Amino acid sequence: MKKVFNKKTLGYTALALALVMIGMAFGTAQPAASAEEKVVLTSPFTEAIAKVRNSVVGINNYQIVNNYSNGYGGSYNPFSDFFGGFGGFGGYGYGYGNGNGNQDSSREVQYGSGSGVVVAEKYVLTNYHVVEDASSLKVAVAVDGKEEPDLLEAHLVAFDADVDVAVLYVPELTLAPVELGDSDTLQVGDWAICIGNPIGFTGTVTAGIISSLNREIATGSNTDKYGRKTETVNTMIQTDAAINSGNSGGGMFNTAGQLVGIPTLKYTGTRYSSNASVESIGMCIPINDAKKIIEEGMGRQTEADVPKGNTAARSAGDEDNSLKGKPRMGVSITTLTGNAVNSGILPRGAYVAEVEKGSPAEAAGIQVGDIIVEADGQIIKSTTDLQNLIRSKDEGATFPLRVYRTGIDLNEPQTEIPEDCDYIDLEITLAIVDAIAQ
């Protein structure tokens, strides 16, 4: 059978082949990407990590423990619900045994470990719960070429247990300090780089974004020297960067390599329900909340340098409660919520549920039922706002207050809120709690 070819079809076929060949030639002629372009495409974090990674250290907490075969000694860690302890032993307050169930002897052992960041020459910032109740502290510095890190003696020179930050002085430390950022400028969606030592993996880097700002998180409860129970609430930064046991006290950095937060808490599925599945919810203390403590620690080199009665800088093992030495107003407060606030009938603020006798608050004329809406020119929307303001003040500080006076106890059932409520301007002078009690 004779095959017949259409010349027009052959022409299209030849043209198609030519185009394919031209396309192949065009593809092979493209220049390779430069090394600089590859780095930019690979990671936006590389430069920042290289800048600060060596300034993140490990912190070992050593405590005196008794040898029990069935004991779980040590103090309760309010953060264990989030972290399950911060040490490599699987929990805070781990027991040590000799197999016979009897107390044998006391010895100093590594009780837990966490992370820290060099924030000034010879000074390391960390969480207070990482160093709490330590009989001695050592900073672990990874050295190139060594299998084990160098352990350097450290001294606790400043801390605030409520904020959960602490500053250590390390005489032999030679690492460069990081640059402190401004956590007030953070925005949701900003990059977040976390560096720490989770479960012993030194210098582990994780990355994510800022998931939320100004999260009010209850981080523990205490009974003060007057027998009154108080709950500590801190405002934190939420991130989805991985945070695990041992990350406590490490650094959360921005892409410029500036320290903007301190990894502290991680939510787990067991916090609220055994059926809950919780992933990538970590909390960091804003670095601006720690700057005052850093400043107070600078220049101090041993626990002996810590002033007596200094709120944010008591020595480890101080048996007095967290109120000793603190300038306070002398009120019990709660954040006001509910329909009356949401509807605009009542302003937002710190509701005064109790006024202590002989306190600065009583002297200033504050009453139960008052809603503190402004202090020292700052708008108060919650108890956290007021607590942070008071923490920044010294004994004898005097400043104006504005309260919305309801004249009633809002904790009691009420049929209606009086119509004659009004704003009242007051002035308060803070005093040390110990002085009031004497």
C-alpha cells in the first residue's frame, strides 16, 4: 500500500521539532544561581542564628537531697503541668534511692537543667524556676572539640519569682552577650527563633511565628505571709516554635538576632483533658518584662551583694514568702469581666475586692468596689496592667490613681448598679509590706 504524506502536515511537524530543540537550547543556556542567591533562598534565619547561638548556655541546678528508695523530694514546680519538669531526670523533685527505703545520707546532686542567655559580660538571664532552691549553680558552655561542656560556677544575683526571671553572675564566662530587642514592637506573624537545650540537646534551634501577644497566663499560686492565697498572672507571647523540657530560660530571637522573649511554658494535651490534642502552643516572657531585673543584677557578683529586702533580688533559699520587701498597694484585685463590662455599663479595669488595714491603699482612700482604671497616667484594663506597673516602682513612689467608684461589692448579688457612680481621683504612696506588718 502506498503511503501518502501531506506536505502541509510535514511542515507543522518540522516546525514543532524546531521549537522543541530551541526550547531545550534555551533551558540549558540559563546561568546557575550564585552562592549568595542560594543562601537567601534557603533560610531567612541563618545569619541571626549564627550570631547568637553560642551565647545560649545550659544551666545546671544542684540541690541537697536525701537518699530514699521511694522518695520524691524537692519543692513543687508550678510549671510542671506544662513542662513535666525541666530537668533531664524526667521531672522536678525526682527522688534518689539506695534500695532499702531508709534515709542513708544527704548529698548534692544535679536536680534539673535548663537554658540561659548571655545578656551582658559575665551575666546570664534565665527563668527563676530553673534556679529555684538551688544549693549551687553551674553554667554549661559547649566548647568546640570537647565531648563534654565546661561547667562554670554561677551566682544568683537578681530575680523576680512572680515574673519568673533570674540573673546569674558567672565569673569565668567569656561568651559575647546578645542584643536585647523591644518586645513591645512585636506583631502577630513575626518570625520567632527559639534556641535552648531541650532534654540535653545543646544549642537546639526551632523556628515559627508569633502566634499571639498579651496572653494572660496563670503561672502559679502562693499563700502570702498573711495567709491570703494569690494567683500569679503574667502577660506572655504565644509562639508555635517548638519548646520542650530544657528550653526554659533560653532565648526567643527575631530575625535580626535580638532577644525578644524567654521560653517558659508549653501547653500539653493533659492540661485540660486527657482527650485533648494540643500542639505548638508555647509561651515566652517578653524581654521588656525582664529588663528591670537585668539592670538590678548588673554589678552584683555574689549572693552577698544582694540588698536585704530587695524584692527582685533575694538570695536562693530565702524562706520568706514572695511579698517580703515588696512595695505594694495593699489590695486584692481581679480583672473585671461580664455583661456589665461588655455592654459598657462599667469600665474595664482592676476591681478592688479587698483593702488591707493599714495599707497604702487604705491611706489613699481606695474602697472595696472601686475599679482602678488609670495609674500614673497609664490606662489599666486588667490586673496584669496594674501588677506590672507596681513592679516597676520603688518604695515611697507616689503617683495618681483614678478609680470608678461603684459604692457596692460587686462580688455580692446585686439587682442593679447605682446610677450615681463616678470617677474619683486619688493619690497613693507605695510602702514595703514588712513595714506595714510591724
